[in-house]
Amino acid sequence: MNSKEYISSGILESYILGHASPEEAGILECVMKNNNEVREAFEEAQKTFEMLATAQAVTPPDDLKSKIWAKIQQQQETVESNIEKPIMPIEALQRTEVEGDVRKIQNDTKNSWRSFAIAASILFFISIGANLYWMNSQAEFNDKIVKLESETKSKNLAMQNMQQKLDVVANPNMKKIVLAGVEKHPQSKATVLWDTQSKDVYLNVNNLPKAPEGMEYQLWAIADGKPVSAGMYSEDKDTRIALSNITNAQAFAITLEKKGGSVAPTMENMYVMGGV
């Protein structure tokens, strides 16, 4: 987890409100000693809570003291005018009145802190909601980036393959031999590209049925009346990768063989053939 994720986890607010466990508090204190970003975020959050507390605080009225003493004097006058009536001692009366006012201030202070706690809790949950929204948005953004990168990679690979094919076809030393479909497969067609200098042989399949599972197309060079394997064909090699190197041939043919190829062509599975 990086600094931003740690900050957005809500641990800072939880620590300030006293909700963090001893283990979480210890980890945060350790992190703040070694990470300026986390420490600054903590100080900023602490200032925010202090501002909330200040805004919610209740200041005692300026005339509270004078009101208290006025009540004390009023009670003293009442005692003097009714001396025979059993009354509370002046000190006790004064203490009672003062304690009542103090309790009022304490209750007001408790209410202020209760308001502060409610506001802080709301802020805490808003922060969590915002962080969850941000994390979800970030996840969606990352997914889109990964998808875009994958699509770009696929397009680049396709363009590279196309460029390789164009390079092979545009080679002035390349001899093209058209292979036409035999009687059983009249619609089939392929083109052999034979480099007259390097003797490398490439195959471009124009129209051949998709090879069944466990089967592959095999290219044959007919040299001096004998078939010689010129390599196994696959779509990823089409026109781009040389199947083999053939120094001598009077014709080429393609048969469908078991995966891995055969030492001799299966004549009944021949699809195309063409002379050089």
C-alpha cells in the first residue's frame, strides 16, 4: 500500500477520534516518523478537526460572573430580612448556586463536544465514501488503461505481421508459384514464394479449409519426380516465416497430414499443386 492509499484508508481520522486500535495507532505513529507525506496529511486532518471543535464551542456569557454575584447578594438580603426562617448557610447557598452555573457550563460544553463528535463522525464517513468512490473510479480507469494497452499491443503486432508479409512479397528476388486446387478441392488455392537467392520457401494460403483438430497442412517440393517435405504450415507463419530451404524443385503441392507431418505425402489428401 502506497502513501496515498494509506492516507485515504481512514486511519488518520480514526486515530484523531480515538477509534484506532493500539496496533493501528502504533503503526501510524511509526509511519509518521518516517514518511513526511503521511505526517503532513495527519497534521492537516488534525487542524480540520480543531477548526470544527472551535466552530462548535460555546463561550460562557460575559455577564455570567456578575449574574452569579448578584444572585449571592440577593440571597444575603433575603436571609437578613427573614432571619427567623431556617435557611441554608450563605456559604452553602453560594456554593450551590455556583455549582449549578458550573454544571450548566459543563452541560453546554458536553453538548458542544457531542456536536463536534457528530460532525467529526459525519466527516469521517464522508471521507470514507469519497475514498471508496475514488478507489472505484481509479480501478475503472486502470481497467480501461489495461484494455487500451492490450488493444494497442494487438494492433501493433498485426501491423508488424503485415509489414513482414509486405517485405517478403516486395522482395525482387522472390519467385511466385501459384498452386491451384486439385479435382477434389477445386476452390482451394495457395501461393509459394521462393527466394531465388537464399532458396527460402514461404507459403501464402489464399483459400484452404481450416485444418481439423490434430491435423496440419504440409508443403511438398517435387524435385526430380520425388516429393521432399518443404515444412509444416500454420497461420502464424503465413507469408512471414520461411517454412524450409529448397534448392531444387519442379513443382510444389500441399497435403493434409497428421499433426507433426509425414515422411511421405498422403496423395488422397492433396489439396493444391502447381509447377515452377
